[in-house]
Amino acid sequence: MKIICEIYRSPKEEGMYLYVKKEEGLSRVPDELLKMFGKPQQAMVLLLTPGKKLAHASVEKVAENLEEKGFYLQMPPRGDRDPDAERVRALNSKLSGR
């Protein structure tokens, strides 16, 4: 298994990333998800191969989602977050209408 994937960063949520196959782009990502995600900002292009290490997901899980759904959504890790920073982020989201 070798998959060339593009990884996009969400402008709305720190640590949220969207993985898609490079040749498909965002074509299989549901519109509702794109609205929630915000305008995707390209972060990198990556070659997924068996045994490759990813920071917050297994290559097998990402590849399975890319095949079945056409995308993989990586959510920000919740355990590492500072509660005070979370409150500020939530207030900023409300103020900016996000």
C-alpha cells in the first residue's frame, strides 16, 4: 500500500487536520464537513506506507478511511489541552461568529 495524500489544516480549530488522496483532492469530502472545517489550508503532502509513523493516527486507519470515505479527519487531542486556553478559544469562537 502506497498512498500519496494531501493534509489540510483547519483555520477554525487548532490541531484539526483533513487527509485526502492527492489525486482526488477534496472531491469526496462532504460539504457539511467542509463548512465545519473552514477553508482548508494545505499543510503538506505525504506518502503513506505500511509501518510509517503518524503523530495521532495509525497509517492503516487513515488508509482505510481514505479508501472507504475519501477522507480522514484528525481531531485535536483533548487530553493535552489547557482548560484556561480552552475557555479563551471558546470565547474567541463566539466573538468571531465561528
